[in-house]
Amino acid sequence: MKPSNIEDAVKLLKSGQVVAFPTETVYGLGAVAFDALAVARIFEIKGRPHFDPLIVHVANAKLAFDLCQSRPSAASRLADAFWPGPLTLVLPKHPSIPDIVTAGLPSVAVRVPSHPVAQLLLAAVGVPLAAPSANRFGRVSPTTAAHVYSDLGTDVPLILDGGSCNTGIESTIVSLLRERPQLLRPGSVSLEDIQAIVGEVDSNTNSTERPQSPGQMRSHYAPRTRLEPLRGAAPPGNLERVGLLSMGPTSTSGYTAIEVLSEAGDLREAACNLFAALRRLDERHLDRIVCEFAPPHGLGNAINDRLWRGCQR
Ligand code: TXA
Ligand code: MG
């Protein structure tokens, strides 16, 4: 990354425009969080409904807590354990944050990304950046600059290219608005890791008709091609073009395309490859894609959450 790229990004952001940038999870589409008009542009470009609030990104924990009205001790402990990194905390919001960012909620989601380019950008711009994943609403999140370009094209004046995201699945979202911490979205930091720091956590993220985290709607992360669980799926028909998304090595045949998420069966590697593999299959003009689910522990839960939502129509 050339320093001039960061300078260009800062100029654009300060003049009310949006910039796409890499984080360790997925690429974000950022605007200055205090600039309501610039934030409105994010919703417009993504085609995102205004009831779905954005995560505010800052360079360090102090700046994050400056945006919150209170800081329960669990927040400090989680911040010490996982920031900078792929964890988002939901806390009571400071009045300085425009309502458009939080969709009118009295809370704000804050996160300190660890990606060096995100850190450089946040330090240089000196203000918090509101940023959702840089994809069209409901679609697969981008883990490369090329993914961002293929989704949003010239609607975004600048995409900072920081290579492939190395965790590849979105941040874990934990709400600290109630006595007991609540998992709103499983993500790169596992539930087990969160529990090790704060004890019991409410983790029923599946009631999605009126989601606690409004972006956790049932149909999300969906490729254009129909996606269905391998278990229960019909085997490929004679003239049918079917893709297989497999967690590990497989000897199955009859598929037109197969993506193996991790030859070694490693969940971190599988999470990292998930969205790019889904996109590659989506580009093959298949009749349908069948997906194998991950073992339901650790990062497997986050992978399965994305796959399950991708399967909903
Ligand atoms: O890894 C990530 O978190 C990426 C990178 C770019 O940081 N961002 C991301 O943003 O995934 P997005 O907009 O795709 O997902 C944000 C989620 C949505 O489900 C939204 O509803 C939830 O965060 N959210 C934001 N503010 C909230 C709040 N105040 N209360 C509950 N959920 C909130
Ligand atoms: Mg998203």
C-alpha cells in the first residue's frame, strides 16, 4: 500500500465520499460516521434497508468507548482480549453518532479492526468510519478487492487493495446491553473464546423473524445460484450442472465443479476460503450448488450460520 493511496482515501472520506478498504474479516465500505449524508450514500450503493444499522470502526479501544455511554466491565475484558481483531461490541450509543448509522437504535456497534491497511486508514483519517461489508445487500461478502469491484464497480470511487482477507468471515457481534452478554452474530472469534472471558453468553442467534441484530435476516450471504444443504439434496441428475462446496477432501463424482474449503479439514482455513469459493461456484452458471456443513463447534458455527442463511430464499 502506497502512502498516496491512504492520502487519496482520506481526501475522499473528508469530502463526504465512500471508500472500500480491507479488514481482517471482509472488505468494508466506509464513510465518516459523523457525516450523515456520506453514510446515506453507503445505504444507497449497497441497496441496504435503512433499518439495518452499521458497525463503527475505530483505531483503538479508547476511541471505541468514547462512542459509548457506558462501559460494563465485560466490555473492557473483551476489548483487552480481542481488540484489535474480529469482534464487534454493541453498547449504549453516544449522542454524537447520527441516527442513520444506528438505524435509530439507542445502541451502537463498535469494532477495532486489526488489518494493517484498516489501521493506517483509521489513524490517517482520525475519525470513526461507519462501514458495512462492501457487497450488494444480501449477497456474499467480499474478501478481495476484485470481489468489491465486481459487486459495486464504479459506484465506489476508491478501493484500497490489501490482498485477501485472512480470516474471511465477518466479526463476531456481542451485545452488552443486558446483564448477560448476548451473541448476535457468530463470527471469527468463537463463542467458546468469548465464554472463556465473560462466562455465560446467550447464544440463540436463530430467531430471525425479528432479529436482535437487524442484519441477521434469514436470507443473507446468498449466491445467485440456488444453494442447498448436501444432506437431503438430490444427487446430480443426468444433464444437470451441480456444484459441491465441500468442507474437506471428497471422492464424490457427478459434480460439474467442486470447491474444497480445506484439504486439511482446518476450520480457520475453511472460513477464510468460504466466500471466495462460493463466488467461484456462482460464476460457473450451475443449476444449483450443494454445500456440506461444518462440524458445529468453534468457527464451524460461524461457517454454518452463513451457509444456512445462504440456503434461504
Ligand atoms: O467483520 C465485519 O464486521 C465487517 C467488516 C467490514 O468490519 N462488517 C460487517 O458489517 O459485517 P455488516 O454491515 O455487513 O454487518 C453488520 C451487522 C448487521 O447484522 C447489523 O444489523 C449489526 O451488525 N448491527 C450494527 N449495529 C447494531 C446495533 N446497534 N445493534 C445490533 N446489531 C447491530
Ligand atoms: Mg454484510
